[in-house]
Amino acid sequence: MAGASSRMPLRVAVLMGGFSAEREVSLVSGRECAKALRAAGYQVIEVDCDRDLPSRLADIKPDVAFNALHGRWGEDGCVQGILEWLGIPYTHSGVLASAVAMDKAKTKEIYAAAGLPVVESVIVTKEAVEAGHVLPPPYVVKPNNEGSSVGVYIVREGSNAPRLAATMPATVMVESYAPGRELTTTVMGDRALCVTDILTDGWYDYDAKYTVGGSRHVLPAALPEAITAACMDYALRAHRALGCRGVSRTDFRWDEARGLAGLILLETNTQPGMTPTSLAPEQAAHLGISFPDLCAWMVEDASCNR
């Protein structure tokens, strides 16, 4: 780590905020990471990102950019392309892996090609969703390129076709509803950490993810050994198949009644949340990796050409 040697501490720009639907949680992630990196001995500059980001980074001249942005423009390859252009080493995944993982349909194509289990889904227009059921209920409607359960609709059996918010994009993903428990596994480099069982009183939506008390995290999850092993294996395979770097987190649903056949992948998050209620830091802490050490590991892992 930066404070462990006689060299000058690395100058780290923590990128946060931005202008996606996940701006507020990104600000929380960024501030927490900045605090942890200062504790680890780095020189830290907090950057609330706007359209002038390239010129601001040119002025700051950081040694490393710590990417704490969430959602579009921050985890879809856009800011990664800026950092590659400027030659600034950065954390997490590179341009291609970030862009692909943010696109749920392309991610599922790669999962399927790698032999990883997914549910049926289609990309259709917003108008088609509102006109009638494009899949047999129950099913889920969500944007194809947002994270943190932003804009998710669950259509139950017996329900009418949904009326979608004006903020939903022109085309959306509709996928068969996967019943069961919500599980997640973090990958750090080439290592799957553990499995968390996420307990909520309802759907694991944006509020449940980022509100204290909105969800309860059980780790390690109380699961059959075969399911734990499969989650760890699938998460690592998804990380590699998508070309991810640094830290990623893969989410699952598991229908206990179907055993291993009931375990399916939902998505891989290339910019996992780094807030007090976030899952990846909890898994690292469970294995004895403190939050400052986790953030420091990401800084030391940073590079271009990711």
C-alpha cells in the first residue's frame, strides 16, 4: 500500500457523482472510498464529475483514478474511454467489459455462450410492453442499461400489462421472473470471495439496496455446499467471460425447490456499490480484508489497457 514504503503517496482522484440515475449513491460511495484511501495513506482528490471531466483531470494530473461512479457514463465504458485517452490508470473493468456488462442483453448472450444459466428474455419497445404481455406472466420489465434496480417492474400472474414511467427508455428488457432467494458473490481479481443471502420484505429494489435497514445480508449464506460452490464458480466464470478486471459482483436467484437447476444469473456489476450497506465490502470484511485495504488493493491494481 501507499503508506507502506518510502515513496511519495500516490495522488488518487476519486470519481463520483456524475449525472446518471445513480448519482446520489455514487456520491456516498465516493466519499466512503475517499475516506478509506486517506486512511490507507494516499493523497486523495474528490471529483464530482461533470462534462468538463477531461479538463479537470488534466489539471489535477492524478497518478490513479478511482472510479466510484455508478450507472450510465460511469460504468458503461464512457469514463473508461476518457481515462484511456488521457493515459490515467484506473480501477475496475475496462472499456469493453464495462460496456458489455452494462448491456443486460449482451451480458446474457455471453453468459449463455459460456454455459452459464439464464432465464428467457427479449428486448422490445416500451409501446409493445404497454400494449400486452410479450412473455407469459410473471415477468420483469427493466431498462437494458441501468443498474441498482432502477426502473424495475414486476408483472404478476393475473395482472394487466404495465404502464411504464415516462423516464423509461424507448426499448426495454422483458425477462421471465425467476423466483427464489437473492444471492450474490463478489470477485476480487481472480478470487471469488463468498456468497451473501439478501433478505428483504419485498423486492430488492433501489431503496432496499441503499437504505440502512432496507435489506438484511447473511454471509456466508446458509446454503447447500453444491449451491455455494456453484455461485462461486459461476461468478468467477462470468467475471472472466465478460473480461472484467478488479472487483465485480454477480447476482443470482435460486429456487430451492429445483436444486442446482434453480440457480440462474441475473447480472454482473462491474462497479459494485461501496457504501456502508454495500455487499462487496461486507464480503471482503468477512474474509479479513478491511475497507481501507480493499480500496488500496483496487488502487494498486489500477492500470490502463484494461
